[in-house]
Amino acid sequence: MRIRMRNFVRFLIVIIIFTIVVVIVMDKIVMPLYIRHGEKFILMDVRQKQFGEAKAILAMNGLEVEVIDTVDNSDLLPGTVVDQQPPPGYDVKKGRVIRLVVTGGEKYFQMPNLVGKVLKAAGLEMVHYKLVVDSVIYQYSTDKPKGVVSEQSVPQGVMISSNELIVLTVSKGQPPRQLEVPDLFGLNLEGAKRAIRKSGFRMGMIRYIPNPELTPYTVIGQEPKKGELRDKPVTIDLEVTTTDVKQE
């Protein structure tokens, strides 16, 4: 029993010593050699090259490649390298990751919501997304204050690309109070004139129609018709009974 215990202790001591030696060798010899492995060299310029060609060149020199961004550029073919990090001429070693920025094809994104924003803010957001204002329409709005976008030709959330033409409708504020044409039928001529002025309209032509069955100067017709709405005052023409034919 004692012999087995002594053997076990010796074995344990050997394992501990071996582990310590391995750690010292890795720390003092292997890792420094690994770190110093490979000489530095000047990084080549792969800008203006297609991504596939640039990647092959970098890989042949023992470098890794990562695309970190894609940008729009109508002057270059999609997949053209426009920037690299580190820049050309930088000292690098094999295994270094070279980060590239390449041009992309046409990008699609969701149409932003411009409704409820003042026209200037909506314009700045369109510039951010590279959208183009095709035209601006000004209309009265019952729920949007003056100068605020009330409608957009492309609804929010629809997938679009840059340079899309957008029509914006901008509020002119609350519509002016509309005037309702009064009911003048059956009134005498003077009463009809007062009703017209009181309603904000103007007196128009009077057409006299002989009708012995009705009291003279009674209104039997009007244009515009009663109940019609007008944004601004207009003239109201009347048909009035009379015993004689005459015009005013």
C-alpha cells in the first residue's frame, strides 16, 4: 500500500514538472517565434479593382479580406473597390485582415414617412435617401397645419430605390369657410336681396316671368341652387314673377 502511494506521488510530481516545462517553453520560445513569424511587407493598392481580383491578390500575399461597407457610385461598376484599410503603403504581415469598401448595385429601401413634417425637414430627409422631389402641390387640409406635408405619392414602407421621383402635397392650412347658397324660393324680391347679402353673396341678374297666379315679385327660381357650397362669394341669379316682362 505504501509502495503504491509513493508511486502515485512520484507520478503526480512528474506530471506537474512536465506541465511547468511545457508552459515555460510555450511562453518563452514557441510564442515569441510565432509572433515574429513572417516579415513585414508593404501593402499593395487594390483600389479601383473588382472585388474578386482584389481578394485574389490579397490572398496570394497571405492576407485576409473583409468587406465592411457598400456604397453607391454610378461612375463605377458594382463590386469595385473604392477604399481599403489599412491604406496602400502600410506595413503589414501575413494573416492581417484587410477591410474593403466596394460599390454596390441599386439599393432598395423602405419609403420613409414624410407626412406630418414641415417641407424643409421632408426635403432634408429626401436628400439623405437620395430621393428627388418631382413636384410640390399645395392644397387646403382639414387636419394638417400650413406648410406641413399632408400626402406623399409613394406610401410609407413601399420598397424604392434612390433617385425615385416623389410628389409631395403640402397643406395650405384650414380651407376658407364655405358659403352656403340660401333658399330664396317663395321670398319677395326685396326679402331675397336681403337674404343674398346676409349670406355673403352678391345679387345677379333678375329674370321676370309673367305669372298672374302668383304674387308679383315672388322668387320662383334661382341659380346657383339652394344648399350649394362656394369657396368665395358669387352672384345669384333670380327668376321673379311679374305681370309685365322686364329685365334688371
